[in-house]
Amino acid sequence: MTIPDSLLDILCCPVSHEPLRPLERKRLNLLNKAIEAGGVQFVDGSAVEGALGEALISRDGKVLYAVDQGVPVLLPERGIGTTQLEDF
């Protein structure tokens, strides 16, 4: 399920207030490989477990948020910092 454009127009990072956009499939695949390897953590320090089907990324490219069954999980502690991902 993809997020409607009307909703994307108003979604933003809860911390930086940067606008969010869907993560491209190529980068989502890179993220899921890193998750599978066990090297990805949420902002709160807990491990990201299980591949993501969809994600949103902030306009500045610093933070990702999972989309769970069509619902963006925009909790500050559930963000995924992109600095921990190589070649992202």
C-alpha cells in the first residue's frame, strides 16, 4: 500500500520537521540488507528486526521512518538514522 500524495504533502519528521518522501526501492533494498545483517538500530538504540516493506525518508536524507501496513510510524524514538548505513 502506498501513501496517498495528499498525506505525503503534510507529513514531516517529528524532530526536524523536514518533509518526508517515500524511500526509493533501491535504497529500501540496501536498508533491508543492512537490517538482515543485524547492523541497524532505531534512534532509541534497539535493533531493527525484520525487513521493511515501505519507508519514508526526510528531505535532508538523515532519518528514515518505517511504514507499517500503510501507516507511517512517526515516533521520534523509532526513527532510523542513515549515518549508520554504508553507501546509502
